[in-house]
Amino acid sequence: MSSNEIEINGTPFEYVGFWSRLGASIIDSIIIIVITLPTLYLIYGGDYFNSEEFIQGFSDVIISYVFPLLATILFWIYKCATPGKIALSVKIVDAKTGNNPTVRQSIIRYLGYYVSLIPLGLGFLWIAWDAKKQGWHDKMAGTVVIRSKNKGV
């Protein structure tokens, strides 16, 4: 077994690298945008997109911040992946056990996205160099992103 592989319950998996994870993130971002922007437009009208205010009301906070947070964490807990990761047949698991991520791990992982983003995205770029392909958010939460070595499984 190479250093880029992990075995869980006798099944070989490989760690998923930067480019695949970026692709999954792009898919997820498009889905969130397709849901949130029309909803914000229906509530606030076209002026929402021309405003210089960062937050335009309670509904803005719920739609722009709370909804993506809850949707992402719930997908991680119940599916071990977001829609983008599901589309690419990858999943998030506990780095030590290979089990589904816990609620605690999922919350830490989400908050870790901000930690990974703040220093010019270095925490996300870290995936490209790390032996287990972990970003800082993965390291903080104790998770890894994997894909079956047997593509048909």
C-alpha cells in the first residue's frame, strides 16, 4: 500500500487531492448560488445587488450564512459528503477510524474553512503538499477525504 492509500475494513481507499476537491467545491458553490441569489432577489429585489451594505437584514443572514452552514454540516453528517463530493464519488471520514464524521468534527471542519482561507487560502493549498491530502480544516477536525481504489465499488 502506498503512502497515498488507506484501508478501511479491508477496502482500499486513496486520499483525494487538491484538484478533485477544488472541483467538488466549485460544484457546491454553484448549487449554493443557484439557491441563494434568486431567494435574495425575491426578498430584497434588484437593489440587494447594488447596495454597499454588507448585510441587509435578518433574511440576508439566514440565506447567505446560516443556510450554507447548516446544509454543509448536515450533508457531512448524513452523507459524509456535499453534493460536489458525491458527484465525484469522494467522502469525508474520521482520519483515525474511517467512520463517518461526528457532529463535533463537522462543526470544527466548517469553522476550519475560515482558518484555512484567511492566510491567502494557504490552508486549502496545503492539501497539495500534505501526505494525507489534508487541509488545515481537516487537520483541525481530524478528517480525511477519500475515494475507493476500486472505482466500480
